[in-house]
Amino acid sequence: MDATAQKSDSIVYKPEVHGVIRGKYEYQPEDKAGRFEVRSARLSIDGKVTPIVAYKAEIDLSDEGKIKMLDAYTSISPSEQLRFTIGQMRVPFTIDAHRSPDKQYFANRSFIAKQVANVRDVGLTAGYDFVAGIPMRIEAGIFNGSGITNQQDFWTKQINFSTKLQAFIPGGWNVTLSAQKIKPDHHTIMMYDAGMFYHAHGLHAEVEYLIKHYANSVFQNVHALDAFMSYDIPLKKSMFTKVSPLVRYDYMGDHSDGYRYLNGVVNDAGSLIINDHKRSRITTGATFSFNKPFISDIRLNYEKYFYDNNAFAKPSEKTKFVIEVMTKF
């Protein structure tokens, strides 16, 4: 066997194991109470079985205390520019909601990523990289609409879809436009998202806006905004390689998950309700990196929540101090 064949074999058949562990402590001054939590304990395996066929399977052993199967898909890439993926995955939509836990800048996700546009589903996607004056990437997919826990007996006559277009502008700029249709229950929901970020010279600045529209006006449109900045300061003669001060503002209007409820329980005879009340938040803090960014970080955050009525605040959605240690392997 020649050297070329040996190299090809090593790439094709050697699976890689990855993982992310996030442990944190939170303290809410209003309640004078705190808690420790393992927010993520993810394990994944990925690799190739032929030069064009790849796979990934990922499970979270502690997603807020629950075991969840996250990704389970096969990708086929007929060329370097074109790829097809079938299975269970994060749908191609938004900037922040598509970040894995190790790539997050803050200990807790934005409202866009956690409440408004947090969608994983089972389906088929296609992605294509091309150049139209600047490098661009388009992704589109069709999905069950059942989420990741209701597959075996779920049959549908409709198509749920998601599309995402990215433009990679020289100098560190990225512009992302995306749209998604879901139908978690009886009513169709359309979401439209536009975002932009700048990443260069140690600075990351990002803004993203999303509108969620419910068909037949069964619920008012939901508006959500996420804007933040982070700046890397190299450190010498320290156990940390850098410290990154950061600040974020995010907002969401009254939000429904799209399911009908009656007396607090999902019921076809009910109606859409407010699952997450209108609120905004200012988050400040700093991230200390032991090594390269997003390998092992200590995230120190202070989150200040603002509600029209504090009675609407959920037990874990209040002003808090957070210290989180994230490690990726």
C-alpha cells in the first residue's frame, strides 16, 4: 500500500471522541439562595467511513439534569462545496442558537438561543458553499416538526423547513439571514432572523434580531434582540492566556411555545398561552481562558433582569451572579 492510500485510510476509519463539561454556581440575591449545577456533560463521536461519508452522534448526560440524545446524523459530501445531512440535528437557523456550549461567550444563553429559537429536529438538509463576489454559504432543510422526542409514531402531511444564508465579508465580518417554519401543534409559526458580527483583532461584536409570527393572529408577534461585545486581552506570566471582558443586552417579548394549554397542561381543547413573559437583561463579566479560546474557560457573569412585573419571573430567570467552568476535550 502506498503512502497516499495509508493517509486516506487513517482519515476515513479513525473516529474521534469529543466532549464538553460545564459546571457552575449561581447566586440570586433576591432569593438569597444559590445552587451548583452541571449544565452540560456532552459526549460525541464523529468521523468518516469513506472519503465522502461522515457521521456524528452526540449525547448530553446532564442537560439540566436530564439525559438527551442531541445529534445523530450522516453527512454525504459529493464535493468540497456540497453536502447533504440526514438525521437528528440542530436546524440551520440564527447565529447564537446554533452555537455549541463550548462556543458560547456567556455562561447562560441569550433569549433567542434558549427560549425563542431553540429548535432541534429530525430531517434532511443540504449545504452549498459558493462565491458571489465574496464567500457565501447557503443551508436549507426540511424537518418533521416533532422535535427530537416524538419520532416513532409521528406522521405528517406538512413540511417544516429552515433556511440560512451566510456572507463572509473580508476583514472579519459575517452577515446571516435565516427563516424557519415550524408547527409544534395546530398553528403554523414563521420565524425570521437577521444578524451580523465582526470578529478580528481580539474584538467580537454581534447583533441579532428575530421576529416570530403566529398564523391567524392566534398570538401576538414575538420580537427578540441579542447584542454583545467581547474583547480579548492577552496575559503574560499567568496561568491564564487571556481575559475577555464582555457585555450583553438581550430582550424578548411575551412568548408562546406554540402548544395549546388548558389548566396549565398541554391540551388540544386549550389555547396558546404566555410561557415566557416579556423581559430584558444586561449581562456583564469576564472570561478567563486557560489555553486557546473555548478549550477551558472560567466565565464570571452578572445578569440583571428587568420585568414589567417581577411576579412573572420564573424561579431560575432572575438577577444572578454566575461562575462557570467550561472544559472541552
